[in-house]
Amino acid sequence: MKKLFYVALAAIVLTACGGTDRAHQLKVLNWADYIDENVKANFEQWYFDQTGEKVELVYETFDINETALTKIEVGHEDYDLFCPSEYIIERMLKKDLILPIQKELIPDSIRYFDNISPFVTDKFQQMAPNENVKVSDYTVGYMWGTTGFIYNPQFVNSEDLQSWGAVLNPKFEDKILMKDAFRDVYSVLVLYAFADQIEKGEVQREELVRDITPERVAAVKEILLKAKKQICGWEVDFGKEEMTKGKAWLNLSWSGDAQFAIEEAAEIGVLLDYIVPQEGSNVWFDGWVIPKYAKNTKAATYFIDYMCKAENALANMGEIGYVSCAGGEKAAATILADQNDEEAWPETVDASYFFGEEPIEVDGEALDPHALHLNPVYYADKSIIDRCALMHDAGDAQEMLLEMWNEIKLAR
């Protein structure tokens, strides 16, 4: 997602579209830099091997959820596949802009849909516009993660980042980068603003994130206004560079960007880390949908299934730095054979919420999902996930949030 790699909207067309039969094209709209190039390149041959039919992959990228949605909702663009974030999926479901996925087309021998973790499927069901809608009939999870602080331990003590209130700490004057993503920032700071009520049991995190009220928006606005002296920039994709150069000390960002920044910084000898404050956070997801105006729903269904294959999920994770939604019973062993590494991650995390409660046999060893040696940036401990809430479509409150955000950025 997130990914807000703000590049100009680009189309990578594998062969000229003009003379190609649209029925044998697959038009995909995905975030920039959000797929392994080999996985993408191998799809056409895989599809031919499974169906005996040729397909031409026409792959386009986008940088902003809302811009991409407008192309479909208003422009009636005939994309066969789209990979938006959770709140956009929810909005599309409400507006009847998604076609059901034709899972019955896929033979059992290559059916990888079930590789998705039940944790993801359960979270997606929270997007249902009513109790009669089974969300998994319309969308399949791709990548997921949390929101937290990337920080430089050379300048920042992790003890100072146990709360989102760190944005108000004068020690960090002109040293904090903020993601230019108002929904994500609002969704975490509202938890800080109403932390006392959460502690007393007067309100749930899910309610705070879902139900956007003038009172809650005003509370977040007040925090951001007070934090202005600490904020040195509103970044979309330059944060990693600023962090590695020491120009910024911490960055409110997504876990995938954090992992990418940590790896990039390590190459030049700079140590970065990632933390989710105690008040909780938002857990976000991107998923595949077949838009209403799609022309090749068969190839779209096969592409989603192909992306759920455990080997492809791992390749994509390794390339882009985000965490695949694959982790269901049929995929868990393959994922953990690659990701579980005691030498790299001596401390354990409880990832039973994602991989299930039962032991998982990997290379003859039964791994306890409550104590796995996993990258904690990728797979947050259950104690953190239990404090996270899903972002939802803001509906009519969208304009109120956008107005608040613009006022904050213009304030001196």
C-alpha cells in the first residue's frame, strides 16, 4: 500500500495494446514497486500452462488510493484487477463496484486461495456493508502491516517512544517526519487522544477508529498543532533517506517502509529500528478486487490465485519489504521454513493469531506458533496486534478529515 511511492501514474504495457484482443488481455492496477518482477513476468506462461490459453498482462501502477478509485468509479476504466487498501475495498463494496471472484474456475490442484491466513479473512469481514455480504467472495488479501515509529537509536531512546505522545516531546524538535497520509495518522493519534477512556473501558479502539466524530477530529487536530515544532516534514517516499542521513530521528510510518528503511540503512552502517506505541495502532491491509467494469474475470481470478501461491508470496515479500497475507494451514510450513530464523531473530514473537494455535511441522521440527523466531517488524507480537484496530471507510466524514489535515499542514 503504502507505498505512497508518489510517482507519476505509469503504465507498463508489455506489448502494444492497439491490435490485441481485449478478451485475452489482463489489465492490472497495483501500487508502484509492489510486486516481484519475476513473479509478474512468469504469470503469462503459468496461465497458459494451466488453461492452454494465451493472455497478455497489461500492468499499470498508481500512487494514491482515491486517484485510482476515481479512474474506476467515475471513468469506468475496464481494469480486471485492482489492489486498493482496506477502507477503499469497504467503500467499493458499499457502492457495488466489485464483482465476485470466480474461485470455482480454479482446479483443486492449483487452488491457493486457502493459503491466506484466517486472521486476514476475519479482519476483511469487518468491511462487510451488511451481515449478508461474505467479503472473502469479493476480495483476497495481498499484503498487511502495522503503523508505528521508525527511529534512530543513536538519537532516540525506545523508552521515549512508548506513546504516540512522542510527537509532542520537545527533545525531537524539527526531527520528526510524518507520513502525508491523513487517514493513517488520524487512526493512531485518536487512540492517544482517548487513551484514558480506552483504559477505563469506556470506548473500544475499533469504535474510535471506525466512528469519526467532530470531537475526535478536533482532539487529533489539537495534538498535531502542538506537534508542529517537532515535525520537520510531511513525507511520502523521502523519509528513508532523511532517516539514514540523520536529518530526521523518527518517522511515523508503515511497517513495510520501516523494514525497507532498516535494510537500506544497514547497507551504509546506520542502525534503524521500529516500534508500535503502547496505546495501539491500526493494522492495515491491501487486497485484490475485480472491479465492476472488468473484461477478463477469468484471468483476473487466476492471477489472484497465482499471487496466493506460497512461493510467490515469499518472492514478493523479499522484493518489496511488506508482509504477505499468506499464512493459512496449507502455506504456513512453506512461509515459516523461509521466515523462522533463530539466529537472525533470537527473541520470539507470538504469531499464533496469524498461523493458528496448533504446532507447525517444518523440516521435521514442530514449531510453536506462540514462540516463533520471526522478524518483529514483519510479524508483530500478538500483544501488539491485540491493541490494533482496522481502518474503515470514512464515508461522509472524509471531507472533515481532509479539511483538518489541510489546516494542520498550512498552520505556522
